[in-house]
Amino acid sequence: MAEAILMPRLSDTMTEGVIAAWHKKVGDTVKKGELLAEIETDKATMELDSYQNGVLLHTGAPVGGKLQVNDLLAILGQPGEDISGLLAQHAPNSGAQPVVKPAKAAPATPPNQPAANAPAPTMDISKMEEVVLMPRLSDTMTEGVIAAWHKNVGDTVKKGEVLADIETDKATMELESYKDGTLLYQGAKAGEKIQVNDLLCIIGKEGLDINGIIAAVKHTNQQGTPAATVPTPAAPASPSAPATPAAAPAPVIVNEGRIFVSPLAKKLAEEKGIDLRYVKGSGDNGRIIKADIDNYVPATAAASATAAVAPTVQALPAGQVRYEDVPVSQMRKTIARRLSESLFTAPHFYLTMAIDMDAAVAARTKLNENAKVKISFNDLVLKATAMALKQHPKVNSSWMGDFIRYNQHINIGVAVAVDEGLLVPVVRFADSLSLSQIAVQVKEYAQKAKDKKLQPADWEGSTFTISNLGMFGIDQFTAIINPPDACILAVGGISQEPVVKNGQIVPGNVMKVTLSCDHRVVDGATGAAFLQTLKSLLEEPLRMLI
């Protein structure tokens, strides 16, 4: 008997899947466990195995086609078997329905009718093979900024080629094309924003009429007019104002988003203090090379040379009010929104404890004498935190509204500062990792964060967070809870202070930590007990090596 295979939900946030490849054709024999297709989800491209034997009688969408979760993906059965009943049963949601061509939709609009009366609303653009929507590249992303287009309208696009760089609330990520064709339309210019699931671009055959698709998008308010946000170019200097040319021109940014630069050129730029955003590259695809750094003349230097010709330089009045307005980045918007929600929704309370780090300082010195991977104090704190959470599961929890989730796994987020804000990559199953394994992971995540190479899977799923400002000379501070965690540990620096030991005042290494707790989940006594365990582990670090 023929059986329908529906599009499965392959990730917790998946709502639709794209057929990346079919490994079987209609009429082929399929065995249980054989690879049937590759499905591109919102997280990755995954292989789909057949769970039964039979012959492939029907496919719900071609390669590159989209299917919603639970839409008809395929039908398996016996050769020649009647599948009309299954097709009729799944017809409303089947991706096999013919795509409405934009060229046919346009003539249906009477010439004297406004665009609002066009039949475009009946067109589901997400089902159109040519349409590429702005994907959700992180769990908190609501909109993306086009950092750069790697293809222009009219360019040929191949599957797997980088189409554009998208700046999300977490990082700037490369977006690859999942189909072949010609880039016919761009939904926004570099530097402009597009909401998730709005029209990003159209890829299809050269000469395809795209007016119907664009009209449908505008009618449903899925995309605003890009031209409205295009900055107006500066007006040329007026010939009637001869003093204007003497003013120093503002530096022109020639590189936005991802910057292509050779390693040698990057090193030279760092040594000379040159901002690569202002350097025009002469290499392939605008790549900055050594010669570009050697020949670079800062705008301020050029202005100084020009000003030297003039007999006098007009000084700025003393006490002049000056400021610069900088657009808020996607990352900063998300930090503002999530931490404001946390601080004003979760009732915070704070517990501070001083920890004697003499033994930890001595143990770290011994460990690093012959270690291949250097252990930091942050690694020791992370390991001790993981072991303390094992003993105090109520701290390793989340407020879920109608219930409290007590996590049995321990995933510790480590706050990492980057130029644009803050990222929190997650060390997973930290309680099962050794100190050296923790050190390797933290160093890799920190480098990936600074290089903007973190992926959504790297920062999702934390159950507890650590924020360490000790390396900046901060003695003590309070941190805002990173939802959905119930607690965050703020770690200060180690300072030498006079302490009393065996009735004598002696110098000691003291570190202060502050635990921020969500009072809906964690009570004061629970948080205090956790800190006592953490203190005992750091004051006797050999216990962490058992």
C-alpha cells in the first residue's frame, strides 16, 4: 500500500525545508535506510533516509523547491499503484502544485485599478522557486542588514556561491545560494535592513518577468521602498564659497562589512595604526595588499598638506559642542532589548563572596609548567562552577513562565567582548570536560568571536553564564542575567590584600565574585549554598582534578 512521507521537522525552529538534492528519481526502488534526499533547514543541510522499502512514485517538490513542515514530500509504494487518493488528501499543502507565474498575474489587474486591488495577495511568494527570503540566521534575529552583495543584478549565480554578507544581531555571516540561475533583483542595497522572511532577492532564468513578484511583495507590506533609506550624496562645494575647500574632508569609508586583506597587509596596517575601512584595495576583488598600505595617505595628512599652503588656520572655538551620531548595530539592538527585558522582568538579587585564591594561584603555576595548553584563572572558575552546579541543580535552571525547567546538562556561556558588543559562546557539558579541554574551547570561541566566525549553534543553549572582567582590573561588579538562564556569575580580578591566617595578618590573593539570581527561580539560601561550594573548590583546587 502506498504511503505518504511528509516533510519532517528537522530542528526545533524549522518551519520549512528546501530540497537541496534528490538521491532517488520517480520510478527508482528505495530500500529502508537508503538516502532519499538532502533537506536544507534553517540550521543546516541534512540527509533524509527512507524508513521503508518501495518504489518512489511521487516527489512533492523539485530540487530548490520549498515545502512547509508536514507538507507532502514523497510517496512510496508498489509499481503502478494508484496514488490519486493520497495526492488529493495532501493537495492543499503539497509543494507539487504548479507555481503561479508572475507574468500571468500582472494582466489580471485592470489598468484603472490601484495596486492594492491586484491579485498579488493570492500569490504565496514563499512557494515560488525564484524567490529568496531573508533567512533567520539566529534564534533572536528579527531583521538583517546587507553588509555586502557578492553578486550584482544580472550576474550568474551557482549553487554554493556566496550571495551576500548578512549582519545579524550576533555576527556577520555569509549567505550561500542554494540554486543556480541569474540574480534578477536585490531586495535592498548594502547597508539597508530587511525583516526576516521579507524578499531578499530573486534568482531565476534570464529574461523572467519579475514585476508580478515585486508587486505582490509591495502589496503585502513584506518590504518597504529601498530608495527611501538610500543616503543622499553630499552636494558639491559652491563656487561662491572659496573658503570651503580649505576645510578637512571627512574620511570616506570604502570598505563596509567583511574586509578582504592579505595577512601581510593586515599586519602592516596594525603596526601603522591604519583603519582598513578607509583603504581602497587594488588586488583581486578589491583585496587590500601590501602596496595599498605603503601608499595609503590618511585624509588628515592630506588635509594638513593642503592647510600648510594657507597662511593661517582657523582654530575651533573653545568649548564647542561636538558629537557623532552612530546608527545602532543589529547586535547592539538585541543586547539592549534582551537585557532590558531581563532586568525589568526578572527580579534580580545579588550575592557577593570573597575567595582566597592562594592555592589556585599556586596550582595554576604548577599546571602550566609542562602543560601544552595554558590554563587561565577563568578556566579554573569555569571548571569549579560546573562542578558546583552539579551539586546545586536549582541554580542550573530556567524560568519558563508556567513551569521551571531544571536542566540536567550543564552548558556554561562565557561572555566575550567584541568591538560591536558582547557575545556568549557556550561550553557544552562543561562538567564532563577537563581543564585543558575547557581552555582549548574557550580560546577557540574567543578567537572566533573576534573574527566574526561564530555560528548560531555556538551561542545557543546555555544554562548558566560567567562574565569575567578581572583582566580589566575590575575588583567587583554585578551582571544582568542572560535569559533564559536563572543566574549569572560576575568574576572580578585577583588582588593582593591583607588577610588574617592563623591569627597573623599576611598578604593574600583575594578574588570577589557576585552571583546575580532570578528570585522567581532561585532563593537566597540556594544561591549562598552554591557560592559556598564554589569557594571551597577554588580554595582547594586539587578537588577539581579528582
